Amino acid sequence: MSNTSLRSLTVTVLAVAGLVAAPAAAMASTAHTDHGAAAHRAKVSNSLDHIISQSPADQQSSNWSGYVETGSGYASASVTWNVPTASQTSGDTYGSNWVGIDGDGNSDLIQTGTEEDYVDGQAQYGAWWEILPAAETPISSLSVSPGDSITGTIQQQSGSTWEITLTDNSTGQSFNTTQSYSGPGDSVEYIEESPEINGSIATPADLSTATFSGATVNGGSPNLTSSDAIDLVQNGTTYYQPSAPNSSGDGFSVSYEG
């Protein structure tokens, strides 16, 4: 999900869009918990709102946290993450986890992921895919719950033909679509995001720690390094912060610090 999401806040429309409201009983014990449409809570991803920090060493963004690798010739990317839980907040807050190609330094982006929001007093979860500049497309066939293990894959088939796959490893459900995409393939991302809502970057959801593992790029390890890390910072407050990469360079976690 790049970073432009227009969302309306009605539970009815959320349900139509394929998002799932947490049952009242579940919310009493566990608050449940995104990327780019219009009159409902549609999301239109933006590229990275990127600011290089002076201190600490991590890069900073007002909407992305995680790891971004830049270069050229990126034709596939995948990663597995656990769907985090969104805790109750006093206002509406939004979060999303995803894998994508492009979006850092350009306005192109192909991506797929899960959404974890707390809106109108309820936690909401969903799955989606998106290719900028179009709005996100909800994946209504996947019923996402907090704690589920999700694997997202973006794969170029040939030329401008790309395949997007999102699998819920916990339920065995899987979604696949073939789409046309012609971005430059200059970056690959493994991200926890606070999307843009109604023209403004949203307040990040209070999410439990999300663990990203088994990341690949072009069929191999991305060999992530700390210099690839991005903190999500708004108004001087760090909301999401990634850990150092694991020893294999293909995994990390993102924690809520706000």
C-alpha cells in the first residue's frame, strides 16, 4: 500500500468492502485490528513520504516503517507476516502491512497486504491488492483475523504481466490475480504503514508487534541491513519502529512505540 487511502468510516460500507468488524465479545478481551477508493473508505496508496533522519541512524517517514531496498531490476518479492492486533484508541486510527515493488522515489507501486484499523469504536481487518494510481481492491474472499500468518507475493510473469498472490497460511485460503504493471522495478518494500485518509496521513493504529519473516527478492534473500530500516515518525513521535534484521537478513519485527 503506498500512501494514499480515502476511507469512509461506516461499518456497513466497510463490510461491503470486505473488511471484518471484530465481534463484541472478542473485542472485550482482544482489540482487533492497509493501502488505497472514493466514497467509501477507499485507499489510494502514495509513495513513500521519505525524510532522512539526522538522529538516530534510521531513515524516517510519516507513513512507512519497515525495510526498503533500492536498486534496479526487481521482478519479484515476497514475505510472511502475522496480522497484528489493533488496540482501542480514543479516535480513528489506521494500519496496514504489505509487500510491494516500487514506490520509493517514484509514483509507481504494485503491492498486496492486510489492513488493521480501529474505526468508530471497532477493530477492522481486511485484505487487499493495489496498483497505483488506481485505488486498492479489497479481497473479499479472504477473511483475515489477528494473529493469522499471511504470505504476500508480487511476481513478474513476462513483460507487463504480473501476478499478485496473498495467502492466509492459518486458514488455507489464498487469492491470486494477474494484472498489467509497467513500473521501473527500482525498489522493494516490506512495510507497516499508516495510510492516507481523506487527503491526510492517518494517525497510526496501536498495533501489536508484527513479525516479518522469509523475505525474498528475485528469488533470494534481500540481505537486509540496518541502513534499509525506516521509522514511522509523526510530529516528533515515533509510532512504528523496526528491529534490526535477523542474522539471515530476511526478517525483522515492527513494534508500536507511540
